[in-house]
Amino acid sequence: MRYFTNVHDLGDLRSALAEAFEIKKDRYKYETLGKHKTCLLIFFNNSLRTRLSTQKAARNLGMDVIVLDVNQGAWKLETERGVIMDGDKSEHLLEAIPVMASYCDIIGVRSFAHFENREDDYTEKILNQFIKYSGKPVFSMEAATGHPLQAFADLITIEEYKKKDRPKVVLTWAPHPRALPQAVPNSFADWMNEADVDFVITHPEGYELDPKFVRGAKVEYNQLKAFEGADFIYAKNWACPGVT
């Protein structure tokens, strides 16, 4: 696996789930895999749970971990190509990536949506530059369009607590004081569509997620109707498509 950004990168989902439960029973079973290897975690945005859990997972695999907070203790990085660097950014991302990659064996990247241009966000410029130019395996710790680590954890939780073989799972839009990115609901839909669940998405009209994540899922605009017979309800806010 050269990169991990969505459910399809993982391969067979049943095998991945079986391995996840195996590791939960013995968290240090594979600690020799990471011996003398280094995991570099790069944060362009803040993080709490993803930072801690990913760092702990790497150490459980026997890896050394380097954490780099861009713009906080490191030079500010210019991410756009073809710009005149006469501002406060000292280095360009394309020059920094090979340097960072030379000190590690695998790279985790966290880079959120900018909420300025939906098309620009969905190109995943920062994450894809690491995939293209680092020469190392790259995994997403949340990007503009997806959060695969959280979605996998959500699926593991559903598998642990389900009461029947094929539970009904509902992803619902929920109010929030401010508009949030689509990364988490996108990934949740991405993974539920491949899992053995009855998956339904409900939200106000005009808040549709990207079709490549929704795929064949049932979309029900009547929230109460969508909730009928639900075994799991996943509530999340996301901005309307015109924003991000």
C-alpha cells in the first residue's frame, strides 16, 4: 500500500476488520514491524484525538515518531505553485517534502479544507503533493474531503456493538454553531457503502454530499422517516456544497 486516503486503499474490508480486532486484543503483537523505522506526522491543522491515537499506534508497532506542526515551531510553507514568495512563508512545500521524507519511512498528513473554493478543496493539493513527491507511503490523518482513520474506527465500533448481522446505519446532518468540513461525513459514507450495513443518509435539501462518496446509498430528506428502525445514528454537521 503506497497511500491510504479512502476505504478502497485498504483492500478487503473484512480482512482489515479481522486484523483490527486481532490487534485490539494484543496491541503489541506486531511491534517488531516498525523496528528501526520512523513515522513522520505532519499537521497543517490542529488535532487532539487523531494526533494522540496515531502517535500511540505507531509506537505500538515499534516505530519512532516525529511530529511536525507546520507554522508552529517550523517554517511556514507555501503550498501554491507559481507564486512570488515575498511574504511570511520561508519555504515551499515542494522543496520541503523531499527533505521531510528523507528522515522517515512513512508519512501521515493532516490538512483541512480552506472553505474558500470547493473545487480547490476537492483537489487535495497538499495531501496529493506528499503522495506524488515524497517517495514514501502516505496516509491521511484528515484532509479536505476525507478522514479515513476516523471512518474505520467508526466501523469497528459498529461491528463491536451491532445486535444483528446487517444493522441499519443512518448518517444525519445536525445543526452546529458554525459550518464544518465534509471530510468526516464523506468518509463515513465511503466506508458504510462498502460495509455490510443498511445505510441511509438524511439531510436538508441542498446539503448533498459528493456523489463519489454517496454512491448507491439511500438519501432520505425526511429525517424522522430516515430514523425509523435505525440501529445506529451518526450525527454530523457539514457545510453546503456551495461553500466546500
